[in-house]
Amino acid sequence: MASSPKRRADPDASAAAAPLLAWFDARQRDDVAWRGERDPYAILVAEVMAQQTRVEAAAPYHRRFMDRFPDVWTLAEAEEDDVLGLWEGLGYYARARNLRRAARRVVSEYGGRIPRAVSELRTLPGVGPYTAGAVASVAFGLPEPAVDGNARRVLSRLSDLETASPSELDRAARALIAAVPERPGDVNQALMDLGSAVCTPLGPRCGACPLSSRCLALRRGTIGERPPRKRRARSPERAEAAAIVRRGGRVLVLRRPSDGLLGGLWDFPSVALPAPTPTPPAPALTRVLREGFGLDCRVGEEIRVLRHTFSHFHLRLTVHRARWRSGEVTSARQHRWVGCGEFGDLAFPAYLRRLIDEDVSPRDVSPRNAR
């Protein structure tokens, strides 16, 4: 597959690339588990994990993931529960499902070899322009940009880009890569590192920046305006109630639809409450358990209130105990009645883990509840 055509080196870009790479080489960052990695599969996993997640937070997950799924074949053959279980706590679980789907595509369509070309990488589930560019440049040494939020900030300030459009950023990144054609992956990683450690959104450490003498935004006094900020709408609040339904020594859990929020993870029966003044949760839970699941349950006291912030809303979840009295689950959703020792085998949203550890599982181990 032919690579992108070579670009003529830009003198300004050449003057910036040299100190940028010198800074990168001297830094020797050791909190990036995959730094220095050349295996395309390991890099793909790393870059998917790093989407919307700090690199240092993703590092331990990457190590565990690679230990469990060391190659694309093992990931392609894995059960979804196993993949989601290792992803638990990292958030944005669609990434995990897409990564597994991508592995299956690589095995079925590319014989288990990660494709080199950006155009082919982009066809894999969950792989966008940034991830494709990162894999192509780092794993295969192709002159492709990988502009994440950190690189966007550096490039916007370096060239004082008023709009920082995708095409402007692409041109600026390609100019730097063309200045050092033998190190495209390092150029991309250096831009990301610089944006993360020095060229930060607030309080950038311009005195420590290797590009400060060439930074147009610093020279013009527009650092605080670059890149242009997007005005975010205030995130709405949602109120929900959940029931911990016990039947003997077991608790009812449901699997969330794979194509929705927290898709594929396990959860407890719940109901949305009207806002801004929620109705009492217990009657609403009693009704949804009866009408939605075919269960007659006695909904009891409140266990605790959980709060969690998603990317586009804030959740307030009131959790109640409930005791099964009669009926069998009629919902088409996948469900299980699980005991204490089984909760660790299922992937739950991270914000439910403390609830499970402190308020759900311990009650299952008493002699009265043993089965």
C-alpha cells in the first residue's frame, strides 16, 4: 500500500522540529506503558484506551489488557464480558466493544495483521482520524499526523491559529513531520507530551517550552485565546432509582443493551424519575418491577444515594433494598440471579462497585442466606 507523498521541508517547521524532538528525547517519559512499543496491535490498544482518558490513567489498564489478550487473535476470540471486565473503571465502554469488534475484523479480513494504511485503519470500528494516524505513524513509520487535544493546543499556539480548523491543524502537523521524515511517530508523540506537560490549557509553562522562541501566540499575546474554546451547554441532571432485589441468597442483575450507554455492562433494575422534583422512588420501583419484569417485590429502605457525572449529564441514583415475593422475570433483557462470589465475574459500571462491595455482596455471605 502506497504511503502519503513526501512533502518539501518547511524552514520554519524544521526550526521547530529539532528542539521539539530534543526535548522529547531528553524527557524519557516512563509513565506511558507503551512508549517505545512497535507492535501495531499493542499500539492500537493503547491509543483506543487513551481516547478521552489521561495516558497515565490508562497505563495500568494497558498492561493488564495485554497480559490477558496479548495479540489480536486472543482478543478476537474473547467473550465480551471478559473484555468489559478488564475495562471496568476506565469508562467509555463503547471503546472496549469496538476494540473487540475491530480485532475480529482484523482477523477475518486482514489475516490477523493490523492494516498499515490510514484509509484501511479508518474502516475499523472505533478508529477515527487521530487513532489511525497514531497507529500508522508510531507502528509503521508513515508520515501521518495524529492530532489529539494536546497536540491541537500546541499547534494552535505555535502558529497562532485563530480557528484551528482540522485542515489547518493537519497542514501544521504534516509540516513538522516532513521536517523529520524518519521520525513521524516521535513528532506526534512529542506534540502530545508537550501539550500535556507544558503547553497546558491554563497556566502554560512557556519558560520551559522548547518552542517558546518560535511561538506566535506567545509573541502576540494570544496564548489564552488559542485554541478557541467551545462553549459547552450546562449538563442536565437525571434522577433514577435502582432496586437491589434479593431472592434467597441471590440478587437480580440485568445486562444493559450493547448499543446504549454503558452497553454490555451489568446493572440493577432501575427507573427514571421525573425532574426537577422526583416522585418517591419506592412506588416507582415497585411498579416497574411488577409491570416491566413480572416480579412482585417489597421495596424497602434506601441504601444510599450515588452521584456520577457522565460526559453529557449528571446522574443522581437512589438505591433501595427490595425483597422478591413472587413471579419470574418476564423481561427480554438478559438477566441473572447472582450470589456473592459471582459479582467479581461480571463487569459493572465503576460507580456501582463500592455499592456492590459494601452493601450488596456482604449480605450474601451470612449463613441465613447461604444456599
